Amino acid sequence: MAGFGGGRIGSTARDIARAVTGREVSARAVIEEHLDHIENCNPRWNAVVTVPAEQALAAADRLDRRLAHGDPVGPLAGVPFTVKDLIATAGVRTTAGSRALAANVPAADAPAVAAMKDAGAILVGKTNTPEFGASGLTHNDLFGYTRNPLGTEADPRSPGGSSGGEAAALAAGMSAVGLGTDFGGSVRWPAHCTGLSSIRPTSGRVSADGQYPGVAAGDRVLANPATVHGVVQTIGPLARTLDDAALVLRVVSSRRFRWADPADVEVDGLDITWARGEGTVPVEAEIVAAVAETAGGLGARRYAGSALPRANDLFGRLRATETAADIEAYGAPSDFGANIRAMLAAGSGRRSHRDVEELWAQRARLTAGLLDEMGDVLVLPVASITAPPLGLETFTVDGHSLTWQDALACCRAISVTGLPSVVVPVATASDGLPIGVQVIARPWQEHVALAVAHSVRRTSTYRSSHEEASRCATS
């Protein structure tokens, strides 16, 4: 097993775990190499904001002792992983990109983080996020901008958001796998921007607890079931390979749900539909062409339903009912950046309780309608554009000016339904940046989406640029 530079940097999680478990290499050696790589590489990309080096090395030493004693270890033994700085990590600073939480050190791990550690993975860093994840572009007043490793000095690009720091860290080889969060596209859009694979699970498959903002309950942070954020946002994996993303999903999935093997799915027998977009926001022609080619290879039929074009608007209307009360609990308005202050000032009192209930009823009807229309799988673009220039906030597609929210309409349309979506890179655009597609399945059918994504990846034209991105000399 060799990574990008002859060591373990850039190796898959499966290969690292196999080598560590077989005692071909010590867990300490793997972690030391990745910590050195973060130290050398991160100043260029500003992806990692906190490095728990002592804790990581201590965890590696404990794992090596267990292996020396012949004790059983998990499927991610010795695998270095990073976590979006929106997810609680015990004893490791978790800021949510906010000055209000600059010194926050949780006492308990989010359940998904605890599951990773139980499987033998070792936390090597927390990654940058816009404040409370409330943007599709990764920058904040506390840590500044994260840069996409696939950009250039002459043409710097954003890694998207809000899991942009996580995507940048993985693309640059600073960790093997990572955990992000996805509300309106926050693991899918960064994967598209950096040529990674990611999974937004069915809402509820992975515990939503441990995400900020949330409800304080002793040492824990709980998801608020009375908010759109608490219901819709989910933790999901990002990785350089689909196999690694699937392995992490299996590790962090609630034990209440049986895991089905994607290898058992007969892709040729599936009813697959596809669309050029969600139906209301334009998508760049190159991206549409890549999705169409992907769909053609799958024998997919064109989606012809009426539910999908209503979904992005419903996401926005539900999102607008949020009170931001969970955020207000962390400080005064002056403690937050401009984006969050604007959210707080907007308040909620736009709709009565009855109106909000009607929006949730519309969500139920829309989801049922989409399931009636989409077949077994729906293939969609991830976004209207490729990775945007760093610092740019509006974009032009087919003569239309788009905000980042507009550009993520295809993601937001799926978020509101709670359906699972796998992102896989399929092509390279004329600007040299990757194009990903969403493979969306029915509830709890992640294995079906993964099976189709594997089929797509095998025939795609995209070739990874991560090896080049991992060369991070800062001189």
C-alpha cells in the first residue's frame, strides 16, 4: 500500500486499516505522518482550524498496544479522520466558526464521532466552516477563508460549503475520511467542488445529535426536533473514494437500521430517472451534459413529474420559519458575524403556527409525490456551477444572476424531502474543475444509491487531481 508520496498520505481508509491491523505499519507512524502533512500543508489551504496532536498520538499508542496484545480492533483501525467544526468533539475545541464559541470545548463527542473512535479511527483535526454552517461558501470572522486545493495561485477557488474545510482537508490528503453536515447541500456541494464522494443519508439514519446550534442537555448537544434545522440537517461522510464513504456511513449509522450491501443490488433492473436540474434554476451546460451522459450510461428515462420543481421553493419557505433561538442562546448579537446577525434581525414572526403546520403538510405531500414520480433512483446535478472563484458571492448562468442559495437549488430540493443522496465525480469541466452528480434513492435505500454510484464511477471520465493537490510545499 502506498499513498501519494510513497507513505500513507492519500491512501484509502481501507488500506490504512488493513496495514495497521496487519502490523505492516504502526498507528503512531500513520498519525505522525498525517500530523506532519497538516503542519506543512494547511497554511496554504486553511482547511484545519484545530489540531489535537497530543490526543491523536495518545490514541494511536493505545491502538498499537491493543494490537500488540492481540485484542480485536475496528474496521477503521488507525485511520486518521477530520471533523467539521460544527460537530461536537470531546476535549477538542468546537467553535462552529463563531466568535461566540471561540473557547468552547465540549465534554462529550457527537454520537457519530464516538462511533468513528469506537471503530478505531483517530481524530487529527477540526475543519473550517462558515459560522453555524449558514453559508455555502467557507469563511468566517474567526478563521478566514478556506481555499480549494484544486484551484491555482492565479485562479483561487472556493471548496464550497458549509463542509468546505472538510472537503479541502481531504482533497489535500490531510486526513483519509471525514464527517461533515448537510442541511441544504453541505456535504454534496463541497464534494462536487473538490472531486470527492459524499453521502447525505436518509434523515434519521445517523444521529443528528452533537451538531451546533442545538439544545444543551448536560454534557450533550441535542438536535432540536421543533426546527427545520433539527429535522433536516444530518451528519454525513466525505471521502476520496466511494468505498471509503460507504464504510464510514456503515460505521456511523444507527444500529437500529440493518445495513444492506450495495454489491447485492442489480443496477440493470432499476427504474432510474434523471433531470437537467430541479426545474426552476438554470444549470451550466457542461454540468447538464455530464449528467445527461451519466444518465445515458444507466439507461435512465427523463423525469417528467411535477413535484421536483416545487421542492426548492418549499425548502426556502420552511427555512424562513426558523427563529434562530438555538443560536441566540450562545451570545449577544455582537458576538456573531454579519450573516448570523442578519438572520437574528430577520426573526421569525412571518407566519402563524397554523401556516407553519401547512408548510410541513406540503412537505409530506411533496415527498410522497416525488417518490411516486422518481422511480427507484433519480440522477440530478449537484449544483448550477463548478467550484466558484474565491470570494465571489454571485454567479451568472445563462444570463441569470444566481446567489449561492440559487446555485444549490438541486441540493435544497432533495434536502427538504429527507431522501438519501450520494455524490460521485463524473467529469472534468473546461475550467479543469470536477463535476459531480447526485444519485438519489428512496428512503433507507442508501445501498441502492451507492450501487448506482459505483456503476457510474467505473465508467466516468473524471480522473482525480488529489495527488497533485496533496503536494503542499508552502515555499
